[in-house]
Amino acid sequence: MTGFSNKDWSVEMEISNFDDLTYGSLFIGLVVYWVLFTIWATINAYHHRGLNTAWIIAFALLNVVGYLFFRVGKGIRNETN
């Protein structure tokens, strides 16, 4: 802590470091995203009648890339109403 003062006033400065909180929040956010995407991709594959254990493992390990392989391999098109 550093500070400046004279007979009429005093100023103290302190630096707070939030690196641990920042990296921890980023890590937790990525883990939550990874798990939720895996769950969503698994449910979506089930609804397209293409779910098996290999696809669940691919979604869990490869995430978006695994899902893109699923979409291309199964020939799933974008659905419009």
C-alpha cells in the first residue's frame, strides 16, 4: 500500500489482483458450456434417431466438431417451420 499526505489531507492507494477469480470464472464457464452442449447434442441426436454410444463419446470429447461430424454423417438439414 502506498500513500501521499500533507498536514491537511491523506491519500492511500491499494491494488487488488483478480487474476485467480478471472481464470477460475473462465474455467467454470467453459466446463458448464462443454457439459450443457454435450447434453443438448445428445438430446438432439436422440430426436433425429441417430443416437448411439459412439456419438455421445464424440460429443463429449470433440464438442462442436463432433456435432458437425454427426450432422454431416447423418445428412441432417436445417429445419424451418
